Amino acid sequence: MDLINAAPPALVKSKAGFSLNRRFIKRTCFPPQHCRELTRSRSSAFYHRKTALAATNTALKAVLEAKENVGTELKAPPPVRIVVVVGEGSVSPLKSAPWADVMLHIAKKLKWVDDGLEMLVFSDSICQSDGEAVDNLQREVSKANILVIVAVTNRESVTWVHANSRNIANIICFESSPTLRNKLGGSFIEKETKGSIFSNLPGISQSKKMKESVEIAQTVSEAWDRHNSDDIRFCVLVIVNAYIRPVSILKNLRAQGFSTLNCMVKNCGPQILNCLLDPNCRKALQCLNQCSPVDQVCNYRCIASYESPTLEEFSLCVLQKNNCLGLEAKIPEKPYVPPMVKFRGEDLSHEMAEDLFVGWLGSLDWSWRVVAGQNPAYDQFPCQYQLFYRGKAKGSFWYEPIFQVKTLEGKLVWRRRKYRVKRGKVPGTFNFSVLDNGVVSNEFWTIVDVSDDFSWGLFHYSGAARVAGQSYTGAVLVSPDGDYPSEREHQRLVSALDRCYIKEWELFAVDNCSCEDPPLGLPEGSSLHRNVEVKDLTWSSS
């Protein structure tokens, strides 16, 4: 479709655009001053007409371009195909869960991040067989963007992998035959790169691309060695993000360049100077610089080890107030975990749900103690005490976790946080917020289940530290004394974990052995239960 600018009869075209035909003006106006007025009037009118016409043309062009592009912009990106081959009968370090079960579970967790991540898991016994099964494996491997090899040591299987993986650009191997090599971005990555005899030869150095691949391989290897489901998923996401396509939760996690530095110097000069002069704050920055920006375990361990008022002021200015790194994150929407709907046969109300959080506080000096947790960054600290209570102000509710941290220098120290808690739309759901070392985290908590006798509870959470560019999920299993629920409660516990899409082998047992003198205590004016009482319950650790 052609778009045409048509000039009216009284107009002539000039190099500068359109102008009024002066002979037309002379025939239609007298005396001359009227002509000048008419010229101005007609020029103004035409200017507005011309502007409107140009705007219309621009809009029509945009519509036409949009029609041409329709289907292109909305078209979903092609799926990322990931094939995993695990050793037949191999057992993982995750409470001896079979590797096949672990990787099948990781396949589901990948979907929470990006529905286009398709992971298929095969036993290496198929490599040693004939027929349709091995043909299917060969077909899937030929289409794979990433091949993950886990605990494959059988000689025949190794030979099959070598023969069928030549054209795959990304191969990562864990706990497998040393003859299987890692390959990222189409280049093989040596497992030992430091001290290579080639690196010392004049004129020979790793390319920038190879150095980046080596760093990614190191990040993946360190995450894998922590042996938890979140970090195994993280390994896959890092490779997808680096070599296939951007992963939303990993994007822009380390801003660089003049704009970042300019923002910091312009807005936070005193805080930067104070941090560099403070030993703990300086150590925290040095520690964080050694972490991958997407490695929450490493990052939070640095922060918890070296936290100080100076570090809080630095983070508050650079991140929270000015977002100099330009990061962004939001609370994950998946998985959706439903809250419990009844307690002791009654429909759960908001007040009743708050009472379940308050738990044993009043009978004991704490609400709950954490038995185990699912998140490797935030749930694994020793000696975790939970304090839930109603505040002095009307309608206020607070949560204070108290926990130990074994610092990177080997010291054992107590830490305490304070969360503001507000009711969610549905009873049993809550919105938490906390200022943690200068950075605000917002979290959505769900009471998944609490036993009638208050012998245990399960709480799930999803959260995000927006300006730190990090989002996360987790769950904590709690009891009055920090001991695991009795065997008679096991089936109900497994059912509650299933509603969180968590396997029991994903939980970290919290070390509750050496918890002397925790800094407990409540603010003056606090109140506890309203509807549910626990003071009459008889509880013992037996």
C-alpha cells in the first residue's frame, strides 16, 4: 500500500516543502495588508493540516509494519533440548536418591523458570541395547543443544557417547569416565587448566572466549559439588544462558561500565570510602567479587560472614536507594503452593494462621526451631530459632529468625533479622519484607501444614531481592525442639512436601547440636495467641 502526500491546488512544491501560490493570493485579497493576514492564516491552517497528515501516515506505516511482523514477535523461541544420560543404578549424594530420580525432578524444576526448557533423562543401559529404545536415544541426542552425562562409567556406554555426540556443541560430564570431556560453545574444556605446560609458552594464551568458557565450567563444577537440587538446576541454567539463549532469572546480574561507576561515585562517595576503610566491609566486597553474581549460596555466605553497619550503609546507598548496578528480580510465580485450609477440623482464618506461626512461643522461648530446609543459601544455617509475634501497633505482626553463622574465617556468630508480616488474600498466606544488610527482600509465605498437636509444621516461601537481581524459593520444616517428626507423621509430612513440589531428599538437616545462649527475647508490648492455645499441650522430645 502506497501512502501519498497530495498538495492542495493553491500550493506549489519547493525545496523547503510546500508554499502558498502567490498569484492565487493576489487574485483573492485586497488591500495588501489583508493578503499578509490571509497568508499567515492559510499558512497556519496548512501547517496543522500537514502535521496531522504526517502523523496519520506515520500511524498507517506502523500498522502496516505491525501486520507484516505479526506472528514474528509473538512467536515463542524454539525449545532448548537437553538430554541427560545417567549411569544405570547410580546413586546420588542427595540422601542416596537414584540419579535418575534426581534428574527427572530437575527436569520439572526447569519448567518453573522457562517452559521452553525440555529435559529428557535416559539410563545408559539403553546405550548397550539394540532396537527402538537406542534408536530413540540416538534421535534425541542428535537434536540436543546440551548433553549432560552423569555417573556413566560403563565402557560400552562411554564408547556410544563418544560416537554419537560429536556434533553437540555443549557437553558437561559429572562423576563419569575421565575419557568423557566437557565441551562448551563447541570447544573442549580441559578439566585442569591451571599450570598447563602450554600456558607458559611464549605467544600462546587462551582466547577470551576460551577463558569465559573455563570460568563458566568452573562455576558449574563448584555448584555441582554442593550436591543439592537448586544448584544442579543452576548448572544447567548457566550453560543455557551462556550458549543457547538468555535465561530471565540470570540476565543482567552484573552490570559493568562507566554508568555503574558514575552512579556509585556521584551518589555514594562517603559510603564507598567508609567501606574501603572498614576491614569487615572490605573483606565482604573482596569475598563477593570471588562469587559468580548468580551464585546465591556464595554471595549470602560472604554477606552473613562479614556483615556490619558499614556494609549495610554501602548496600543501602549503592543498591537499594540508587540501584547503581541496574538489576531487577521479582518473586517467582511457580510453583504455586496451596495453604492448608483446616486446622483441628475448623476452617483456617487469618487470625488462626497467625496463631500457627506464633506456635510454642509463651510455653517456650521461641515459636519454632528449624529441623530442615530446602534452600541451600538460606535454610542451611545451624541453630535456627523462629520468633513470630503480634506487635504493639494494631494489626502488626512480626517475624524474627535467629541463627548461627560459621564465618569464612571459622568463627561461630549469632545473626538476627526482623521481618514485617502482612496477611495475604487467602488465610494461611503472608507477605514478608525485611531489610537485610541494606537490601530489601520481599517474600510470599504459605503455611502448608501444621500438625494438630503442634509437633511439626511446614512453611514454604518464594522471594526476591529486587536490586540484588536475585529470586529464590524454599521451605522450612519446623518442630518445638528441632528434632525430626516421628515416624507416625511421616506420610502426612511427605504429602505436605509433595504440595510444595519438594522431595524429602532435597531437605538439608539443620545442625542443632551446639546452640548455647541464643539471643532470644521479644520487644516490650508484644502479644501472642488469640484463638489457638498451646499452653495445655503436653510435649516431649520422645
